[in-house]
Amino acid sequence: MINKTLNKKIFDTDCEQVPIRHGFGEGLLIAGERDERVVTLCADLTESAQAYMFKEKFPERFVEIGVAEQNLAGVASGMAAMGKIPFITSYAMFSPGRNWEQIRTTITYNNRPVKIAGSHAGISVGPDGGTHQMIEDIAIMRVQPRMVVLSPCDAIEARKATIEAAKTDTPVYIRLAREKTPIITTDETPFEIGKATIFYEHERPEVVIIATGALVHKALQVAQNLEKQNIGAIVINLPAVKPLDEKTILGVAERAGAVVTVEEHQIAGGMGSAVSEFLSQNLLVPIEFVGVKDQFGQSGTPAELIEHYGLGAKGIEEAVHRAIGRK
Amino acid sequence: MSALSDKEIKNLEKKASEIRQSIIEMLVEAKSGHTAGALGMADIFALLYFHALNHTPENSHDSNRDRLVLSNGHICPVYYATLAHRGFIPKEELMTLRKFGSRLQGHPHRDFLDILETSSGPLGSGLSQAVGMALAARMDKNPARIFALMSDGEQEAGMTWEAGMLAGKEKLNNLVAIIDRNNIQIDGFTEDVMPLEPLADKWRAWNWHVLEVDGHNFEEINNALEEAKSIHNRPTMIIAHTTPGKGVKEFENKYEWHGKPPTKEEGEIALAELRKHD
């Protein structure tokens, strides 16, 4: 059964679609209104990384850094040292892609509560091609001590994640997608950093699908299809790759006895890896990974790319059958 | 901060010599670490902590204290020794440098020693953080002044250029950067490894007020710091010409001493030479 707090029109063809990054922009504005310590730094992508709303409202708390992502991280660290809560915004490929060491040395090693918003993550960036499709960001951010890693599933969750990130005293990475994707959640859907939520639950589950980001919508579609085939599934929305909600994951993995992870990211080092690192130490259970298989992206429509790299409904369903078959 | 009297200069010379002696003792005991740059910056550290900075053991965590950002973290023996002689940390602790459990990590880490404003080591990262501090201080009308210390080798780092451009664009008059222009880096002389000249022109082009001083002349350095206070529309860059290994003839101007410590015997010779001037 689908979580009652989710968008009622979730499976309708006219389900509202909004870019996840837009929810970040709204959340940033709200965070800025609630706390005057919030400042925003941008690296020449104010419009597309959605910092323009904050910039218009709080020009005195906005800093344009230019195409200089290493500096973006370091300047934010310095502002945090003076008591600010800096959000740094760019494309995920450039921040944290280009400035990983600066994030490590000046932000996490220094324990500064800088919030890193990486837009245009995933292959669904589309026509821009592989240089702009960041599919390694979860791996390189979750490996840094102290870093919280969030990957919201829709614009509403991105808004909540941004507001909550501003309240924490830790560094946070927020992964955002460019394209319009279905609105899955509502204002009532619970969100807490470090908590996973059951979005779909069959009373006799044979598999649990743990998904993060926009692909949560595909996972829910698959669960519905499976039900028609008399295969019960649980779908977990995992917006926090770190810290991992170990209790929820262990509980559903024990109940279902087979696990499939779904993410728009390299399989190596991604959310599935995080889940697997935890489960392999606590439960003997088959795990299948839906993600990019050690490849780079390319130009195409988001739908074409999701299909080509095996991240769509077909790829998820095949992984479900493999996982159940390995029980 | 103000002009220096002869008595103050004498006192600073004494402090700098004591700091240098501690550096030698620390490095001999640690058996690893960076000698040349640490000795070369002792005069500037003495002037900053015994005269120029509004940062004392009494106000060490006040929000409006001056901030010193050490970008080239490898010269930290001079930083730790100065903090000890100024009373921020016990002098005995200096002998724990680079040892397990010590607050005095091989490169500064503020997790271990919270007096430090930043952690550092990877070159090129300090000026950006200082720029961020200066921006935040200006937003908050905080009178704190931000001092960034850099090596000349890290003028080769792209991140330093990025930070330099931003500081100039933002006209950060509460920011003073000092380059330790000692002409050496690990692989050799800077002008062989990667020519930096004309260095002053580069910073002028980014809208910095640039001054060049003898980094061992207290009056010159102090005058430059005083002049920086009167510059209202630009950050100030002080290029301090220093002698790496300063104070110990055997170590001076030899890039081989960038990254190694003196042996016990070399240390004794160095200490004897430094004590001669006490």
C-alpha cells in the first residue's frame, strides 16, 4: 500500500513535474528568512543552480565567486569560521566534483557547517552530455568524515532537506537534479535527516527496493507492477545516504529477504554501496544494485539515458527478479 | 599597533631569537618537519603576536579578535613556538610536536588545538578562507582584521589566484596578506621550478595594495602593517623578502633545508649560534 502522505496523483499522467533543484531554491530562501546567518555563494550559475531567489531577497548576503569552485569552498569555510551558515551552489560536477580536496581540508577537516548544493547531478541532465552528468558525487562526499549526504526524491523533499540542512552544525551535501521530475511527496510526508521512509508496503514482501533521488518514482511504479504479478514489494525512500537509517533498513531487509538498491549514480561507492556495507555486516541477504556500471554518460533525452543505462522500470524489475531468485 | 620604539625592537629581537631556539629544539626532538621556512618567518611571527595582532591569550576566542590564517601549514613549528612564548600554550608542550596524541600536529589541525583559526597543509587553501573571514567580518561590521600568511611556492596554486581576484573585486580593506618570499620550495628555487616574477605586478593587477619589505626588519614590516590600515578600498599584500633558515648560517638560503629537521648535533651547533646573539 502506498504511503498515505504521498501525492495522490503520483501515478497519473498529469502528475505535476518540478525540477528537484527548484525545491532547493525555495528552501534556501526560507532558510535565509528564518536565520540571518545564512549566506549564499555562487560560482557563475546563480540562475540554473537556483540561488537567484535568495540573491534577490538578500543581496547583501550573497557572494558571486565566479568560475572558481576551489575558492568557493574555501571562502565558505572562512565565512563559517565567523559564524555564518554558508550554502555554496554550483553544478555537482564542479562542486564537489572539482573541489573535493578543498572541501576536505577547509570544510570537513575544519568542521565547518558549510552546505554544498550540487545541481545537475545524475545522467538525466541529458543533452549536455557526459562532462556535465555527475554520477560520482555520492561516493566522493560520503567518504569524507562528518559529511551528511542528502539526495531528495522531489522538489518538495529538496525544500525540506535544505531547510533542515541549515539547522545542522555539520557540513552537508545536497544532491539535486536538473530536469522536471514527478512530485512524489507532500508537505505532510515526514522528513528527518538520517531517516528513511517506507513509501510502499506490501503485507507479504518478497523484496525491498531502496531508492534515492528522482528514481524513487520509478521504484514505486515497479512495486505497483509487481503487485499485479503477485510479487509483494516494499519501497524505501532513502533521502539521507549518510547518516544511514540502519534500523529501518535492517528491519525491512529482514522482512523481505531480498534487497534492490536504485540510484542515478555509479554503482561503485554510491547509495547501494552504503546499504551493502551496512547489511553485509548484519544480515545474510541477496542485494542487487541498479546504477551506472562503471561508465560515463552521453547526450540524449533523460528518458533515453535512464533506459540506456538500465535505471528505468525495466532495469529495476529485472534486478528484483534476480534478487528474489538468489534467496 | 603603532610605531616601534628602540626598546620594543630590542624586545622583538629577543622574542624572535627565543622562538628560533624553540623551533630547533622542537624539530630535533620530532626528528621530522620543516626547518627553513619556520626559521625564516620567526621575525614576522614575533612582530605579529608581540605587537601587531589583537589576539592574546585573554581574548583568544572573542568574536572581534584579529584572525591569523596560516596557509603554508608546514612552517607550523614557528606558529606553535610563538603561541607558546606568547602564553597561549605551555612551552613544555612544544616537545610533543608531531607525536601521537599531541595537540601540535605535523600540520596544524584545529580539532586538536582550538586556538588555531584553520587547519592547513595542502598549499593554496589559506587565502580563500581568509577572504571568507574578511567578507563575513564586513557583513557583520566586526572590527576584526584578517591576516593571511602564505609561502611563495603556493603562489603557483590556482586557488591562490582565485582568492586574490575575489579579494580585489570585493575591495577587502580588512584583509592583509603576507607572502614569505624566500625563493625556495621543495624541488628547488622558485624561479627554476615555476617563475613567479613579476610577483608584485600580479597582485597589483588584481587590485591589491602591494608593499615589499625586508622580512627581518621589524620597522619595515610594522610600517607596512600600519600603512595597510590606511588603505580603504583594497586589500594589502606585503611581500616579505626573507632568508630561509634565517639565524643559522649553515641553513640559510639552502632549499635542502625546506623539509628536513636538524640532527641532534646540527641542532646544538644551531642553538649555540642563536644564543650568541642573546
